[in-house]
Amino acid sequence: MSTVNVPEGVQNEVPAAARRGRWWAYVGILAGAAGILGIQASMSIDAVYAESSAGDAVAIMNHLAGQRTSILVMHVSIMTTALLLLVFAAGLAQRLRAALPADSILPSVAAFGLVLTSAACLLGTGLTTELVFGLGETDQLVPEFAVIGAHWMGTIPWLWAGAGVSALAVAAALLRAHAGPRWIGWVSLVLGLVTALIGVSPLQYMAGFTGPLWVLVSAVGFAFAPSLRE
């Protein structure tokens, strides 16, 4: 395995720098928790999947009107996740960059995967405003739009494959280059593989279960890790 040679005078500075810049990991904890909450809220918006309304646009719209609270929770949670992931991505990249060779692409890959996930979360809430207000006056809402919106909320916010790529980049950095605790690397390897493989399969939406979990667990790990190196 390759290791990173850190000058003797810098070795003692790395843990101190890690402690000073650890706030981004706490932001990551909030991002992961908000992502899990948003996914759970999305699961409760089942108007297009319920047997009582499936296939009937008007019935779906009326059913969806009774789920406005879940729509609102999903919107706030997923949008919060989208914004916080950007901070977590920047902090994660900086943390890895401090322990990896200057020419390593792993910090950038880790950040880009989370930015991609943030974009999916942003787009996943793109129709919620129209639906939250429109479902309050169903006589002015086209039922077919409600059907599209319901499917949109049940799919787009679940596109967390990018987080799988980030997890694999973190795994490579921690397991091969010793850029942090190895247990985070192993967790990242397992959840990253599952998330990425599911993401490229027809079951891609299942990545919404494992992606936020990885963000939460890895952020907790980095927040309480004793130093950048183990």
C-alpha cells in the first residue's frame, strides 16, 4: 500500500488543522439526517401507488391533496440536504487534500459526487411549490399534473448515485492512502459499492436509502475522528 510522506514539521500541525476545520463534518451530519428524513417523507407520498387511486388521475390528485404535509416536509428536508451537501463536499475535499498528494484526484471526485447529489435533490423539489399550493385548490389544478408531480417526488430525490461515487473516493483515500480512520474507509467502501451499483441498475431509486446513510455515518466519523491520519 502507498503512504503519504508528511514532513516532520508538518505532522503535528495536521491534527490541529483538522480540529479547527471540523465544523463542515457537523454540517454533513445535518445533511445526512435531513436526507434520511426527506426520503422517509417521500415514501409517505403514495397517491400514485395506492390501489384505491392508481390509474385514476382525479383520484390521485384528491389523494395527494391529503398528503400536503408530507410534501412540505419532503420539500424542506430535501432542499436543506441539497444546500448542506455543498458545504460537506467542500470540507470533505479539503480534508482529503490535506492528507493526499497534491496531484490526487480523489478529493475532487469526492466533492463532485456530492455536488451531483445536491443537484438531484434540488431538482427533486422543483415541483413541490406548485403542488403544495395547487392542491389547496384542486378545482384549478390539472389532475394529470398532480400525477406527474407525484411520480417526480417519488423518484428524483432518490437519485443518490453520486454519493456512491463520493463514498468510493473516500474509501480509496482512507484505505490506500491512510487519509483518515480505516473504519470510515470500510463503511464507505461497502455503502459506496451498494449505492453506486444500485444507481446504475433499474433499481436506481433504492440508492436513496443508502446514500444519505453514508453521508450521515461518514460525517459522524470525520467529526469525531482524533486526526486526519490513523
